[in-house]
Amino acid sequence: MNIEAKDLQTALIEASKQLECSVIDLEYEVIQHAKAGFFGLFRKNAIICIKGHKKTKKPHQEKAKKNQNENFIKHSQKNLEKNEHYKEHRESFQKPLEASTKEHYKVKNDAIFDSFHKESPEEKDIASYIDEIKISLENLLATFDFDIKVIQVSVWDENCVLIKLDGEDAALLIGKEAHRYKAFSYLLYNWLSAKYKIQPRLEIAQFLENQTQAIENYLKILIEKVESTGRVQTKPLDGIWLKLALEKLRERFPDKYVAIKQNDDQRYIVVNDFLKKNE
């Protein structure tokens, strides 16, 4: 009999219900292990083949074992009480000696303790992380069911690394409306930010390059409006589009106020003049 469920534990519980026995009494073989997949794809359920179950012990055997356990517990309790009495007597004898010993102890130099609270300033060298990041990425991608390879990992600037991925399944990793691209970018950001204090610039196939070109075409109209009126507000943006637009507008208007604003769940960029003190 085969049982299929979302994971091995659920399959075993279902089998125990059908056979009316304990899970530990089941005799089974795992045909397929459960697999979560990646971003909802390639998910697999656990499948087990039930061969039977062990027979439960007879009632009189269980009763004899229960009586034996109760006798053992009573005997252990008596020994425990004796040990506790001995322990209390021993501690009452040792306490005066320990107290007198502690009174004479004094830390002569606490410099070693100070060192635990000091962090030695280290200059961030992104180049020294490149090989380690590349190896970690290759190991991560090896667990995916996608044909994706690490093409390049290099320094983008003093706070960012460029990560280029490509392969036959590049479109699958990007996903519809780039939802997997955003999720994977967020995963990389959390990892690199926490471990190396740097940010990723993720390029899958030519997706980032194409999006950059699309954003530049959109921003041309906005730049013309800023130059004529002095201010502008973008349409709602998110993810990589928001980041690219912010970079481009700040680069184009370094003397203006360029910031992200949020209205409910929508985020957009505003460009305006800095307010003067007398205004």
C-alpha cells in the first residue's frame, strides 16, 4: 500500500490511522522524499510503501512491564532522597570554605574583558570576498532544478558586487512580471548585507540591461519636465525599477531633492528643489 502526502511525517501519520497502529510500529519504505522546490516550482510529495506493522504486546506483558517500571521508579526515588540529603550536608560544609576563598580573589587587570566590547575597525575590501561569494552561489544554484550558472561575480563599486547568471532556464528564474527575480534579489541582498555589508546587482541573462534601457526611456520625459517646471513625480514603481530610477535621477539632478515617497502600498519618486531656511 502506497501513501502520498506533503511530507514524510504526514504520510506516516496517515498510514498509522489507516492501519490503526502506532507510527513507530510501521514497517515502510520511502519511495520518494518530499521536495519543496524553488519559488513554488518542482514541488514533490513524499511517497511511502507500507509493508505492514509490528504486532503490539499482549496485555499481561504490558502490565508486567508497567509494574516493573513502577518498582524501579520507587527504588530510584529512595536513592534520590538519600543523595539529596547527602548533597545538602556536603554543601553546608563547603559553603564557608568557598566564601572565604572568593573574598581573597581580585581581578588585577581587566584589560582582557575590555577587548570583548571593542571592534577592531577593518577596511572593507570587496575584492577579497569575490571568490567566496562565487563558490557559495554555485553551491546554491546546484540545489535548484533550473539550468542556471554563475557567469560572473565582480566588484561594481565600493558597496556593491555585480552578479551575472545565465542558462537555458533564465526566463524561469526571472518569472512572470519578474516576481522570481525580485524574490531572488531580495534573498541575495539579505545574505550579502548581513555577512559582507555589501549589496548585489543581479543580472540574469540581459534582464537588468533591458530594464535599465526601459527606465532610461521613461525618465527622458521626466527629466524634460524637471528642467521646465523644476519638479516631477514618477508613476508607482517597485523593486529594480524603483532602484534604477532613483539612481538615474539622483545622478542627473545632484542639486535637487530626490527621494522615495510611499502612499499606502505604492512607492514613487519625487524630484523637487530643496527648501531654503527662510521659506
